[in-house]
Amino acid sequence: MAEKPKAFGERYMVKPGKPFKLADCDPRAADGFTDKEATKADTVRDAAAIDALQDKLFAEGKRSLLVILQGIDCSGKDGTVRAVFNHCGPIGVKVAPFKAPNADELAQDYLWRVHKVCPPRGYIGIFNRSHYEDVLVVKVRGYAPADVIEKRYDEINAFEKMLSESGTKILKFMLNISKEEQAERLTERIEIPEKRWKFKPSDLEDRALWNDYMKAYEVALTRCSTHSAPWYVIPADRNWARNAAISRIVRETLEDMNPQYPEPKGWDPKLVKVA
């Protein structure tokens, strides 16, 4: 029997339980893609296929897909949502952006605000940032003690395992942008009036902590890439390659889930006539 071909996403996967170095991942790589315009066309086709599969997932109503987009400022989280999921209708897709927690959220455990927006059965849920902020920015900025943060890796793994066992397939994408590319994109946000709304002075404070953030990402990716919820490190310096990689992985995942339209219950289409 011929060996099953490897899934496209394996080239980007942080192998669970294996040593991992973020510095070994090239932010400008375009693995599997050579022609920019042809790749963009492929992304459009993959996005259309995702739309069709999402329709079946919603109709089936038994499982869900959670897509987590995590990355430092300017890595392209918003752009990924537009390129990969804009073909999908508003029914059956939920996008949850995570900003700094408000007073009500701070009064709860850190996973409370996350759990309540996880996708219900039949839905694709997209997290723009996520619960990983609580082992990234919280760690780098010193908003919680080290011993508290240390416990969170296992807590997150247990949380995601529970979601997986409850019927939610999880895809986690770290959008890996270089410091040089981030500088160009931040400059655009300052110089182009239409993009200034995206810029915050605190972005420069986080940029000054770049090395600390990369170390925090490396720990989170290593500790929290599991068989039920692996991490994928996606080169993000080239938007078209980033979008193509993520759309291909999402499409392959949905195809593997193989959602189906349910058969009619309690009635026979052949016997129903509309007068």
C-alpha cells in the first residue's frame, strides 16, 4: 500500500515534544510557492473551497474549527482574516479580536473570556490574538508573577485538549515577521493617513522588547504545540505567501474533517410536492 502523502502543513509545524528554535524559521520563506500571481490565484481558489466546506460544517452542526492567529504587531492577522475567510458568508463564521482585558474580564480567570467565545458546533471561529497573550505580553511586560505564568502552559494545554475532545478542531498559526519588515509596516502606519488608526505609541514600546517577545514565543510554541492542537509557524514577511500557506492548511484540515450535509429526517424529498 502506498504511503499517504504528508499534509502540506507539516513543513510549518512545531513538532510536539521536539526541540524547537524560532530563529531557524525564515520569515521570508515561500515554501511550496514560486510564482506570486499564481499563488494569489491559488489562495482565491482555496478560500472558495473553504467557503463550500464551511457551509457543510454549519449544516452538519456536529463539530467546529478554531483558527488562532497570533503574532507581533504588523504580522498580518487582519489581512489573513480578509484573504482566507472573506469568501465565507457571515453565517457560520465568528471572529473574536482580543485586546487588553477590561475590568470584568480581569475579575475572572484568564481563560474565562476565551472560553465564552469559542466556536459552537457548526462554526468556524477565528481568534485575532488569543489566550496566548497571557504567556506572551503578560510575561514580557511582567503583569503576572513568573510562577503564575509557568502554570499557564499546562493549563492552556488542558483547556485546548478539552476543546478538542468536545469536537473542536484547533489550528494555531504564529505569523512570523522579521524585525526589518515590521519596521517598514510601522513606518507605513505613521506616514499613510488611512493607516494611522492602526498605530499606537505602545507599538514602539513592544518593538523595543523584540528579543524578549521572541523568547516568550519560542517557549509558548515549544510548550504548547501538542498532538491535539499543534502550532504552525508561518513566514509572514510576504503577505501573499502567508495567506497561501494558511488557506491551504485550513482547506486541507476541513477536507480531512469531511463535513457532510445531513440527510432529511422524517420526510422523503421524492414525496414532497410544492403546490
